[in-house]
Amino acid sequence: MAINYRRLVAATLAMATLALGAQPSAAIDFTNAAFVQVAQGNASIPVGHLDFCRSRPAECQANATVEPAVSLTETNWQQLVSINAHFNQTIIPVTDEELYKVEEFWTYPTGGYGDCEDFVLAKRRALIEAGWSPSTLLIAVVRQSDGSGHAVLMVRTDRGDLVLDNQASAIRLWNETPYQYIKRQSQANAGQWVDMLDDRMTIVATSR
């Protein structure tokens, strides 16, 4: 079914604006529920990402500049929607076991196939190449309602933490997705991770 992107843009921006209101970046309240909170100190690094960093150390370094949040405009929102849709529509989801005969292997999509981490890596790279700050593009590990692990791309904007997910066409605020958030990359260093504090009593249900 075709996606009405104009309607999607309006709906998501309206939702985010209601959460935060229009604020200059210096005045953003990062304690607002639209932003996921993180614990002090570093968390353990997912094994797949640790192996990825060993093979691609240039992609797992401290960020030269840390941008707290990108200012979300209609132009870069459209870019976000376009890149998310491109990979969701052109990459066929398969497990690492099916594709590489191993349990866990983080890499970029191969031959039009990949698992959730591969989608995330591809989207993150495309956005960086388009000029987005790496410090605002954070790989996040979440737990699905059935207890299984999953990875999404969390984009820190002045309207809140938006989630790009290969299992959903819509880009939503993190607290409007049906996941428990476990940990994500550090904004300061792409090779380090921090625990996320997701203490919501219930997880939001959403259609796929």
C-alpha cells in the first residue's frame, strides 16, 4: 500500500510539537518524556557491534563535535522519511543465521538482504553522508513484546528521540513504539554505549 508521506509528516511533526513545543536548541528540556533518559557511565557493548568496530574502527570513534539534538525542519524531516523508506522498501529482512550461517553479525546489507542491525547501519551511514551529525544518530537495542531483541535507529532531534525501524513504516517518538529500550550508543563516542532508563509501566501498542 502506498504511504501518504505528506500526511505522515504532518502527523508526526504535530505529535512531536505537542510534546515539546517550538523551542530553540539551547532551551530544549531533555528531561521531557519525548527524550529517553540514560544512566551515568558506560554500558556493555553488544557483541555484534564490538566485532563491527574491530573491523571498522574508523566508524567507532569519539565524535569530534557533539550536537545535543538536530533542529528538525520540514526539509530534513523529508530527508529522514525518504532514507528510512528507501531502505525499508529495498532491503529484504533475513536473519544472520540465514544469510551468514552465524548467530550474530553486524554489517551493511549484502545483495539486498540484511537483519535489523544491517538496516540501522545503512540508514545511519546514509544520514551521515547527507550531513547529519553522527552524535544525533544512535543505534539502540530494544526488547520486543515477545522478549526477543531488536535494533532501531534513534535520531535525537529538538522534537524528541525519533525511531527509524525496519518493522514499521512510520517514524515515531521513542515512547510511541511498542518496545522496551535497553541501551544505545553514546552521543560522545560511537564505539561506546549507555544504558537507557525505560521505566514505563506499560509499553505502547502500535500497528505495524
